[in-house]
Amino acid sequence: MPSEERGARSAGQRSSSGRRLPPDMRRTSQRRAILQALDEAPGPLTPHQLLERAGAIQGSLGLATVYRNLATLEEAGEIVAVHLPNETRRYEPAGRGHHHHFRCDACEGVFELATTCPVAVLEGVTLPGGYEVRGHALTLYGLCPGCRSG
């Protein structure tokens, strides 16, 4: 690749969220497939789920490649890790703002909720005993619409 083309490619690349990628981060086909799979998912995905979904987009993808790219993308601020109690770490695109998740007890799917935060009213409040609320993480559990009707 000619040097001017290489420079234009690295200087002008954008992530799936439209942000400019760091100049030293190449947009490989594997990375594009992982970002596309995350963008299209209804909620955060585990590395194994990403392997399945991104592998359907980019055939030659292994689990080690998924883990390596997740680390690179997280370090670059393109994706964020989602930590659920007693669960494998999941990932979703960065920049989605404050939101919560719903985990289905039947299918074990995790879905992003697009609803008003029910506990935001507690931010900055001092609870009984002197506990000052500075943040929160909320995951709701139950049955997703597909499992409820099935």
C-alpha cells in the first residue's frame, strides 16, 4: 500500500459509532465484523456469542481473535464491558449513554432497556445510615417477550 494511501486510511477511519479511530488502530475485517455484530445485537454479547454472530459476517474468526479484538476495542473506548452478577463479561458499543439491562431467566438473553431510569431520583440522595448515592447499576430479571409467549 503506498504511504500516502496508508496515511489517509489510518487518519480518516471511523468507528461504527462515527468516532475517529486512533491512528494506530487498523480496521481489519475481523474488527469490522465484531463491531457490526455488537451494533446489531439487542443487548450486550459474550465473547462466545460474538464469535457466532461475527463469524457469520466474517467466516475466518476464532475465539482468540475475538478476545484480542475485544481488548483492543475496549482500550480504544469503542466498546464497554457489561458486568452482571455471576455472569461472563459481555460487551456493547460505547456511547449509548446511561441505560439498564434485562436478563431473561429462560433463554438467558440480556437486552438493553430503552426506558427512563427508575432509580435516577436517588442520585445525590443520602440514604438512612449516611450512605450518599453517587451511582448505580441496575439489571432486571424475568422473562423476555419471546419466552413469555412461548
